[in-house]
Amino acid sequence: MVGGGIYIALGVVISVAAQWAWLSFIIAGVVAVISAFSYARLSVKYGKSGGAFEFLEKMDQDGLAGSLSWLLIIGYILTISVYAYAFGHYVAFAFHGGGLMIRGLALLIGFGLVGLNLAGLGKMTSIEVVIVSGNLLILVVLAVWGMWHWAPVELVAGIEPRPAWSALIGAAAIFVSYEGFQLLTYEYEEVRNAKRIFLPVLVSAAIFVVIVYIAVTLGATMLAGALTMVEQKQVALSVAATRAAGFPGLVVMTVAAGFATAAAINSTLFSTGKLAARVARAGELPQWFDHQNRFDVPDRPMILVGLIATVLAIIGSLSSLVEAASLVFLGTFMVVNLICWKQMQSVRWVPMAGVVLGALVGIVLVLRLMVSAPVPLAILLVLALLIFIGRPALLERVSTEGNGHGEST
């Protein structure tokens, strides 16, 4: 979870919530922690990897499982594009590069990590642990340093103060930063002692991440000032680190951002490829997606996902990508919380609280997108409509053209 999310969401949240940005992370964090609880309980109950897709299949809701998985894959494509966008901006900022360098770096990291995964080198757990640990240490140091120089006036320096309810608007853009725990549910069967440790580990990790993000929000803003964080939202944390420690701070944060966003792209790409192959094996995606190369890597979905995400990173804008991805993940969180409420016999009020709060934030996000990004919202809604209505007909058509889908199901 402590990956690339904070690097790309912080400036966007401050631009709409100002001095209440920390509260935005709390509101979205509550929904994320409750959702982590629901994901973990359902994973333990069914004892299977697969996340929301597996939960719905166990309830004999194959069609809904397929449709939701298609939407999730779109959400992961948007997430990868956001991370590639952030990688390009953070690295180019350190070298005073312009738009051409930014796009070139996004292209390099997108295609480079696809190639790494295709060669069977994508899932290197020990390296990811080192990257995440180093990234976490740097973020904590920045947060502590900023709050040591406590200056609440910097939370609104140069911008108009916002009312407290604006925290809901800010919260709506954060879910792309909190989606990482979903990826672990796709690996449930590979976790040792999962039945015993999965729930406490996932929930405690989610709580810890919320605390870290709140601290970084306060500390970084007090170092750089709200106006700077908004005007340079693509590289907000590099600006804050430069204010704190000059050129060495810029170097350290650039390295952290580069590795964090690259690791986030890598893990999301790996998990999305596995999810697409799993859904295809169940007959809810064309069988074309269920193909592995000689390294046992689902190569076709990885190539397709990586290609689309990289193109979006080159042509998209930060705010619209972040908020569109957040809407997909928020919707998924609500579905999983509803499943947990229905399937569990105890503490059912917890997932229901997640549904209610998630619905409130979701309404706010849709209203905001209607005003600020109507075209991306319209595209996303049309895609969702086509998926839920046209997906069965599309699969049947693909099946009759001889890809083997009909035989596999």
C-alpha cells in the first residue's frame, strides 16, 4: 500500500480540500480499513485467492463477478498509468526536463516493466521489500521533519481556505492510494499461515498506512506551503523535500519516488495479468487472455494492460486519471463490503458502515467529475454500461468465432 499512491494524490487532494486534506485521508482511510477487513474475512472464509471475483463466484454470481473484474482491470490500467505519469514527472523534475522527457520516461518505465515481467523477473519479493522499506523510511522522515517545524498557517498559504465538508471531495480522489491491499488477496493461497494471520496483518497494515499518509500530508505541506503543493502537484513531495534539505533532499526523494512508482507499476501489472488469466479460465474473459509464455507468465494480458496504461500516462492528466481510478476502486470496495455484510454472522455493522460512507463519498466524486472532468466520467460510465449489458453477448460472439471459450466453460 505504501507505494506510489501518496506521490500522485497529495497535490490533487490539497487543491480541493486545502487545510482539511489530512481529514480527507482519514475519511478515505476509514473506508479502506473497513474494506481491508471485509476482503480479509472473505478470503479466510473461502480460503481462495482471487479477491472480489472469487467471492462473487462462491455466491454463484458468475456474471456479476465477470463484469466487476472487467471494471477492476480498467481500474488497474488507470492506476498503472497514474504511476507511470508520476515516474516521468518526478524523475524529469530532478533533471529539469520538459514534456518530451516526461513522456519518454513514462514510455520507458511502462514498456520496460512489461518486458521484465515477460522474462519472468517481475515478482522479486525481496527487492520489493527493500524498495518499500526505504520508501517508507524516507516518507516518515519527511513527515516528522515537517511536523517538527509545526506551522498550521502553511496549510492555507497562498490559497483560499476551504470549509470542512470539502474533506469529502478530497477523500473521493484518494482511493487509488489505498487499493494496494487488494493485490494481496490475489496471492492469498501463497501466504503462510494465512488463515491465522491474514486478517490482523491486512487490517493493521491498512491502519498504519492511513497514519503515515496523514503525517506526510501535514508535514510536506508545512514544509512547502499549500500553494506550491497545488501548483506543482505532479511533484509535490520532491518540492517539499527540496525545501527541507535542498539538493540532497531532492535527490533522495527522486530516488524514492522513482523506485516506489516503478515497484507499484510492477506489482499492479503482475497482479492484473494474473487476474485477467484467472477470469479467462472461468470463461468470463475471452480465452485469448489465458495464455502463458515459457516463463509461466500470462503474457497477453500483461502486454495489453501495459500498452494501454502507458498510452494513457502519455496523453492523460493527473487529476482525471486519479479520480477515475478512485471511482472504480470505491465501487469495488462497496461491493465487497456488501458481500461481507451478507455472508458474515458477526460484526455486520462494520462492512455496512463502509457501504454507507463509501456511498456518500461516491456521490461526491461523481458530482465533482460531472463538473471538472465530464468527458472521462462519461467514458467510464459508458464502459461500465457496455460491460454490464454487452459483456455476455460479446463473449458469446467471441466464442462462436472459435477461440475455444465455449469449450472451456
